[in-house]
Amino acid sequence: METTIEQIQNFKGKYPKQLWYLFFSEMWERFSFYGMRGMLTYFMINVLVMNEEAANLQYGATQAFVYAFTFIGGMFADKILGFRKSLFWGGILMIIGSVILAIDPKNFFFIGIAFNIIGTGFFKPNISTMVGRLYKDGDERRDSGFSLFYSGINIGALIGGYVCIALGKSYSWNIAFGLAAIVMTISLLTFLFTQKSLGPIGLSPLANDEKSVRQRKEWMVFIGSVICIPLISIMVKQTEYTDYFMYTIGPLTLVYFLIETFKLNKSEQNKMWAALVFILFSIMFWAFFEQSGGSLSIFAANHLGTELLGFITVDPNGVNNAANSLFVIAFAPILGIIWVAMSKRKSEPNTMVKFSLGFFFLGAAFLTLYATIFVADENGMTSLDVFTLAYFIMTLGELCLSPIGLSIMTKLAPTHLQGMMMGMWFLASAYGQYVAGLLGAGMSLPNEQATKLEKLTSYTHGYYQLAIIAVVCGVLLLIFSKQVKKLMQDVK
């Protein structure tokens, strides 16, 4: 007998059992994704021999496309494939892309990346949406569930972020990219063997259509996405094409959002406007936070030693890739428990206040990164301890915003638009990644002969400016919190 949605949502205890299955599938997929992400900038500078400005722009373009395609993947899941088939198709494409990179990462770099971009677009938004479907509307355990799910993301990111670049730098880039393919296969198999427990969650919205009609539409999506791969490869390689894409996809998405929103009743429309506020502010957050894969990767490689806490020897790029995830794993469950406890006492801050706290912590983190200039030596080398402290503070900001953002999208959007809204949430990340690349390129010095101290000064000055802007965003969120709370109505 198939599990019903009522049986799933009427679970006892803190978490539904299906959350653990999705947790492990996402964990391995994030191992693959963050392992790849952590290698990109370093690989482009040291193997593809790009300068720092070009590498920052390429990184921003790559990540922008990754998250932009989550909107497209979410839309096709809503309208044609359903979440499960979308996730499976995305996983297959990611495995193929990683295998291509494992065979010859230098010559097949951009085509392999293109497979991973489109694959992630189909995989990422839909597994997050299925997590939201495990809960009834108004279930106060939802934020706690997303915080646990976020821990799964970061366990994968922690291991993949450190191990993959260490393998690439010390042994072989082929092995490093090959490992990403292996763990992505584990992720897909985990989902395949546990999907029956999801009952009706994630099935095709065309299930009642004639089989031939449904299959024709599905095959059009599959074939169309494969046809796009060479085009995406060219657009990522030539970053000016990325500019054109980002100038186009945002306005088109906004038009689509407005069309769908005006079909709703007044109450549902207000909730969608509130969701749009969160999405727009998240663009700024990710533009700053995602310096981690671009300028901070270069910062770690060029300006940090290998000694942590005076006695631990580590790879500074591994710290850059993994510190955030380690702190999330340690503190996400704790923060989730705190939110639940505060909710029981009717003292939990609303989502706008949580978002503003995210920006205040982000500002404090970049002020800490700026402070590394004061402990630098004459050779432009500075403290790995201060750098790691900045990541701890940044993680607190992320925990106030990102898992809460995932949760609020599923709360505010009507059921038939949740895939689209989760896609828009990740599309905001795409714009954040795109701007992150531009900001990182702007902080790099065009003079390749500049000393390490001059380069360090340029980066830390940029981080100081980001800190000020982050704090201003936090203040604006507090100012408008009451108005947005009214739009959210009964959603907390």
C-alpha cells in the first residue's frame, strides 16, 4: 500500500523519516558540488593559467549559470517532470559532467562544467521543495527540519570541499574530478532506493494525462536540455555572453512571476510580494558571501600560511572551502533547537529580523577579514586564525538567512508554484554569484607584478566596503520588517 501524504505529514517526533533519506541524498550531491566549486578558481589560475581578474569573472559566470538554471529546473518540475524525474535527470547529467572532467579536465573543462550546470539546475531546487512537502502548512517543526537538512548539505560540503582540492593539488586533478562523479552516483542511488517512502510527493503533474502526451513532453525537456549544453559551454567560457544572459533571465523571470502572481487571490498575492522582498535582499547577501569561491580562494592561496591555532597544519584553501561547512554542522542543529524553544515561548524573531541578523553577522565577518591587514607581515602573509574566525561569524549570518529562506519559500508560495519559487530563490543566488565575480574582479589588481602586500591591501579594502553595505542592508530590513510581516499574514 502506497504511503499517503497525510501519513507522511502526521509524523511523530521532531523529524519525518523521509527527511533523513533526502538528507543523505543531498549530502552526497553537495559533496560533489562543493568539491567541484572549491577547485574552480584555483584550477583556473594554476592549470588553465588565467589571471586573477579573469578567474574571478569565470567563477562568477559558472556559479551564476548553476543557480540560474535552478529556476528553469524548478519550472519544468512544476509543469512537466515532477520533482523526482527532474532530480534523477539532473543527477545523471552531473555524473556525466564529472566523468568528462575526470578524463581530461584541462581540455574538456568548459563542456564538463556545462553538464554540471544544467544537471544542478534540475537537481537542486526540487529536493529542497520535497523537504517542504513533508510538513503541513503551519507546522512549527518546518524550520527545524530545514536546519537539519542544511546540516546534511554542509556535511557533504565539508568533506568534498576539503578532500577534492587536496587531491587535486597534491595528487591528480583527474582523481579529484573522478571522486565528484563517484559520490554523485551514491547520491542518485540513495534517492532511487528510498523514493517509495515519499508517497505522492514529487510525482509528475501530468500523471493523469495520456502516457504518449506525457512522454513526449518529458522527452522534449530531456533533449532540449542536452542541446543547450554546447551553448552553455560557450557562454561560460566567454563571460560577456554571461552578461547578456543575466540581463535577460532576470527580467523574464520577473515577468513570469508577475503573470503567475496576478492569477492568485489577494491573500496569496500578498504572500508572494513578501517572498519577493526576501529574494531581492538575498541577492545582496550571496554577492558578499560567495566571495568564498572567488576572491577568498585567491586570498587563501596567496596570503595565508598553513598553521592553525599554533599547532595544526592544514591546507589554507581547504580551510577556505570547508570551515563554513564545519561551523554549519556544529551550529545549525543548535540554532534550530533555539528557534523551536523561542517559538514555544512566543519570543522567536520573525523572518525579517532573522534576515537582518544575517546581514549584521555578514558585516562583522567582512570587518574581521579587513582586520587581517593589521596582522600581516611585510610579505603580505596574514593570520589563518583571524581568517577562520571570520568564517565562523559569516556562518552565523548564513544560518540566520539561508535555511530560513528555503523554509519561507515553501511557506509563502501556493503548492502549485513552490517549484517556481524555490527556483527563484536559487536564481537570486545566481545573481549573487554573478555580482560576487564582478566584486572579486574589482578587488584584484590589474598589475600582475604587484607585491603580495599590495594585493592584500586591495582585497582587504574591498572587504571593508562590503562590510559597510551589509550592515546598511540589515538596518533596512529592520525598518521594513513590520510592513513585510503584514504581507506574510499568518506565516511566521
